[in-house]
Amino acid sequence: MTFSDITALLQDQFSFAVNTTNTQPYLLVQPADLVPICQFLRDDERLFFDQLACLTAIDNGPESDTMDVFYNFTSIPYEHDLMLRVMIPRQTTSGDLPVLPTLSHLWRTADWHEREAFDLVGIRFENHPDMRRILLPTDWEGHPLRTDYVEPTYYHGILNK
Amino acid sequence: MTPAPPTNKTADHGLMLMHSEDLLNWSRASSLWPLTFGLACCAIEMMQSMASSYDLERFGIFPRPSPRQADIMIISGTVTYKMADRIKRLYEQMAEPRYVISMGSCSNCGGPYWQHGYHVVKGVDKIIAVDVYVPGCPPRPEALIDGFLKLQEKIRAEKPLTGDGQPTLINPADNPFDQ
């Protein structure tokens, strides 16, 4: 199934923006629509997206004040794929981390991918079963792949330079 | 015509005179048992050094699974801050005399992570005392073997009984944990 076929199938039920100018076309989805669309992508017999191949979180910096999360899905039997993009505000009014709904109940892969995005970029995934750091030590402060991240001078008494 | 079998073992009743320090140094330098662990791609070269082609065992070097039995620690790769605590603890669990070979650029100074490696210790000598630095990224097995030979030279020059030279003791002034 091609990208336009998939888009046509989704258009009746969901609202999203389509980007075809990118080298790899994608659908821009609102955070609230993410879980219903993903549920459909996985469960519909014609689509059968049985694999979440990749989850990428990107910090666009304080100027644009946004963050992106890209989801890459693959259907192993049908050999077609799809990319979704979700854009969320970088700063929340309460000062907490930006929030997205988890996909870990749909694809087990999302569990560790979302923990990685939380660890390095600082996005909290709601209803995740185990939202804690996966790579960095538990007492690490900050999220290092944010553009405004400042490296610590010391960690456990070890000078960083 | 077959030669007659030997009637005497040649070393029977033999006598050897040497300094006890030389004997200690000889035994230490001839059985450097490293602690079995690897950190990154340097560990692949370390494993290759221990395998049949390079065969570190011909120098008396073969890995031990416990820090209690190990004489030497090969820091074979990138030392992350998360790993630094573990490395320091393993080092402290080793009995003295203990030696450290820092293998490769990451372990020597942070290597390619020098500028943007928020997670990398900028040289393992910030946490434990290093005896020999082996350059390379990663060093070839020949370079690691050369590091061992350099360490053996260093051990042979030690005075373990008369007290001169304790190269594995960390200088308190350089120890970041005491500051």
C-alpha cells in the first residue's frame, strides 16, 4: 500500500495534515489524535502495522519552543510503512516536562523507546508503565539532548573537563 | 640408533642466588592476570589479543573472573560516568599490587567524546591511577602487547621490599575524591 492509499484510508475517520514535500512523506497528527490513529493503524486488517520500527524525539530549541516526536511504523506482512509526526510545546505553563500519551500498550517496542526519549530529551509519556531513565544514571540531572542543556562541571566528584 | 634415556634430571640439587625483590618482580611481571571485563570497541581488540593469533597467554597473561584474583585492570574503552563508580569499586576490590593499563583514546583522555561527551569521563586517570597508556582508536593487539611489555619493564624496576617506588598508589593531591 502506498502513502496516498494509506492517507485515503485514514482521511474518513481522522484529521491530520499531510506533508509530501519531505523526502519521506509523513502525517502531522495532533497529540490528542495520536492513540486513536495508532490503534487503527495496528488493528485494521488492510494496514496491519504490526511493528513500531522507530521513535525519534527532537528538541527544536527555545526559539521555536516546540518538540517533535516522529513515529515510524512498518507492516511486516504487507511491507509498507508510514511516518507520523507529533509536535508539542516545549514549555508547559506549570514548568513540568512536555507530555505525550504512551503507545506502549499498542507496541511493546514503545516502552524502551519512550524511556529513551524521556531520558535524553525530556518528554513524559502519560500512562507509561515504567517512566524512568533507561541509559543515564538515576541521579542524573537534566536531559542532555536538549539544545539548551548545560554539561555538569562535576559528577560524583569527577571533574568533567 | 636411538639415544640413551637421560639418567639424571639436570636441575636436581640446583642452587640459584638472587635478590628476593628480583624474585618478587619476576613472579609479578610473569603472571599479570587481568580482570575480565570490556567497555567498548577496544575490548574487541583486547579479546583478539587474548585469542589464538596473538595469544597473550604466552606472556603469562590470562583473564580472571574475579577482582580478588586479578593483578591488572585493562580499561578497554569508553568510561562513562555511569560506569565510573563500578570501575572504581572493582579497582578497590583488587588486591595490591595492582596495575592499570588504559587502552585507547577514550580511556586515555575521553577521545572523541572530549568536547560533547556529557556522559564520558575525560580520562580514566581521573578516578584511578594508571600505569601504562596505550594510544590508538582502538589500539591494535600489537599495541596492547607493547603496553604489557612496558608494564613488565616498570614492574622489574620496582623495589617492593625496600619501599622505593609505589607507582599504583594514587597521589592524594591528585585524587578528586579527597578534595
